[in-house]
Amino acid sequence: MFKHFFASITITILCGSTTLGAYNDEYKYFIGRKFWVIDASSVTFYENCTLIPLIGLHIKQGTSFVVKGVKEDELSKNPYASYGPELKVVLDTGQEACFNAARMVPEYKQTWYTDKDITIEIGESIRKLDASGIVKGASVWHKYNGLKPGLTKQIIEAVNVSVINKKIIITLDSKEMEFKTIDEVKDDYYIGDLPKHIKKWSKKTLSAIAEGSVFIGMTRDQVFTSLGRPFSNNKSTGKWGLHEQLVYGSSYVYLENGKVTSFQH
């Protein structure tokens, strides 16, 4: 199995080791083999080998394609001809396309590689992220005060899965955030839209959350959204119900039965 680099596309070849022959045979070797796009940061497929980029086709990480042939007769028409012929492929969407084959040859392979099981797992992760709405262009809302005030809205700029450690990498404001699982993402963010119960919160509550403050009568969820998760939560129960002391460093918030009764800084 080899791993090769085409432009900024990292591609895994799911096959055993082999000795490639002459220049043209190196490209023909890929015919009938399946590949997965691992790094979709700069992927360009062309329609019918015309060098016209496919319009409206979103090539993303985890996209697979099968090489159907080598279009050597297009060499003279291709401005990149000095780098090799075009590979004719069929994407997992059924779309036929081409791209330059030059960087599929062994001299471009990287020092690290991925195997079939990891590649399939990454593809599955991408599909699960798509199903969860965690995709490029989606809105996310911070559940808690942290890097941003609670309920701050951001747009996902990119979503990837690391080939090395299989962590989910989400880019927000040009910063990459790593998560082990989709549940971890959902622990920190509302995906797509705010829950209905939050939309019913009062203007006073939303203003306090934007300022990172609390007031008497706030609920536990509202405090967490405004101040973030507490360092500790000391609980006690009695005839009056549940008493909680939320500890934020040298500040404390006290709740009775889920509502703020007092606080001190």
C-alpha cells in the first residue's frame, strides 16, 4: 500500500505493494483502484478532461473515487502535460471527472501513510459528521462561556478528520479546534440552531449571558451558559430540596432547587 500526494490532496491507495514499470505503466497501475481524499483543502477535479472545474461539486474529505483509465490522448491539450496524463475517474457520487496524474507516482509519496481500515474509518467519521450537521458553512453556538461568551454564534470554516489520530478538527475564526468524538463537539456547541427553550429566555437573561454575569432567579443552565462550567459544584440536600454552591475561582454562586438565590465575587 502506498500513500501519495497530488497537489495538496493526500490520497491513500488501497492495495498491496508492487513494482511499477515504465512511465506510462506507472499511471495505468492505478486503473481499477479506489482512493479516498484525505485532505480536501485544495482539490480540483475537471469535467471530461476539459480543465473546466466541476461547478457546484463539493469535494470533501472522505470522498472516494475509482480510476477508470488514463487519458493519454489529451496530453497535447493539457497545459500541465509535462507533468503527465489525465486520470479518468468516477466519484462516489457517480460523477465522471479527470485530474492530472503526475503526483500519483511513487516519488511523491509521504513519509507517513494510512491503511485500509483507518481510511474506511475516516470515511465513516465524515459521513457521521455530515449526518450530525457538523459541516463547512454550518452555524454553531457556544453552549458555555469560554473562548467566547455563551451563545456566541460562529460559522464552521472547515471540518476534517486527522489521519494520524482520527480526531475531528473544526476550524472557527481561522483557529483549529480538536475533538475526540462528535459528542464532544455537541458538549461544547449547539449545532445549526438554538434549542427552542433557549429562544424563550428573556432579554434580561440574554444580556446577562452576553456580559458574563448572573442575577438572582437565573437557572443552573443559564448560569453555566453565562459563566461557563464551574470548577466544582458542592451539593447538599435537605427538607428544602437541593442546595448548590458553584465555585468559579474566588467567586461563588448559590442555588436552591436549580435557581440562583445569591452570589459573591
